Amino acid sequence: MSRRASLTPDSSSLTPEAVADLLEVVDVHSVDHALSDVEQLVARLRAGAEEAAAARELLRNTPAEVLRQALRLRAARVEVAR
């Protein structure tokens, strides 16, 4: 923003134009901050999706008896957590 340099921290000398510029700065920063948060969220979702895909692949190749025992164990863990 080219007008940023003309803004002064002294609130007694702020004009309506300067205040409008400050509002724009806050708005732009908020959007940039929100976009950064969204990008981080998408990165975490992608990492989680990759981990889940790897887990599904391992489970596809797991023998049925091991899966049954694992399901019982998981059910017991969930019950204990309650």
C-alpha cells in the first residue's frame, strides 16, 4: 500500500482518509491471516488423509483373524475410556 508511509501513529493528527487507510490495512491483514490459517488447515488435512490411506492399505493386507482381535481390543479400549 503506497499510502502506508504517510500514516502516523499520532491519533490526534489522523484524518478521515488516514483512518480509512488504517481500516484497509487491518482488513488486508485479517484476510492474509485467515488465508494462512486455511492453508495450514489444508496441509494438516492432507497429512491426515495420507496417513489414513497408508493405514487402509495396511489393513487391506491384514489377516481376518488379526482384524477381529484388533476390533475387540479397540472396542474394549473405547469402553474403558467411557
